[in-house]
Amino acid sequence: MQNFSLKKISIAEFENIKTETGIIYELIDGQVVMSRPNIQHQRLLTRLSSELHQYFKNKSCDTYSEIEIKLNEDILVPDISIICDDTQFTNQRFNGAPNLIIEILSPSNQYNDTFVKLNKYEIFGVSEYWIVDPVRGIITLYNYENKKTLTFSKEETIQSIIFPELTINLNDIF
């Protein structure tokens, strides 16, 4: 990801930035960070979102792709968010921690997803975080409630800890 500016800005200033279509803008520690997902990233996003949408259909949680999440003074845009409390939405974003967040690594966002967001999501109350690594064909599951980290390869089936009936054959994803 590229920094938009070295000057720290507020959320109010962030909301006044002129944006470009196809670019994702996040505010992390007062810095604007931009990314542009590639085709492989979008393919994995679509496949995972589809599987999750089918699982959560007619349940109390919903699947969201690339929506703004406000965590304290940060505005983050996870690739996929599973949210079970729809009372914290505004017209623009969700204010609070989703139950499950999934990030798909790209060369431009790898550091933020594997270090910065990993810690922020834990601090602000996300229950489970999945990091999808397209190059290695694995998904690493971080369950913050039970302090467990599990890694699943593309030949395996991932099983959520917070949603035990949620299983996804990773051959269908990768």
C-alpha cells in the first residue's frame, strides 16, 4: 500500500479526500493508505464472499465486502467482514468490530494486513481474523477469544472457531 501523504490527518479530513474509482482508501494511525486489488485478489474475494453469503443466508449475521470499519480513529476496509450486530451502522460505515474479518494479501498490502491490522483487530475486539495468502495457497486463522492460530492449506477444509458449522473446502477457493 502507498501512503497518500506523510502528514497525519483526522477522520474529518479523511472524509473530504477526493477519491478515485477502483482505489481503496484507509486511514491508519492518521495516515491515508491506498491500495488497488488485482484480478487474483478479486477472484478470491468473490469466491470467499459467495461461500460465506450462502452459509450466513437466513442467519443473524451478514457478509460484507470492502465496507468501511471505524475502529477508534482508524478507518479500515477489510476485504470481507461478517457482522452480527447491525445497530452500529451509519450511512457510510460500521462503527465497531466485526465478528470475523478476512483479508487477502497482495504485494502492496502484506505488511499492513499481517502486522498492523492483525494487532488492531485484536485490540478492538474482532473475534476471528483470517489472512488469505494467494501465493502460498493458505489461510491463517487467528482466533483472538481462544488465543489460537491455525493454518489451512488449499487441500484442506477451513473451519471457523466462532462459527463451528462454517466450513469451506479451500480447493473451491484457490
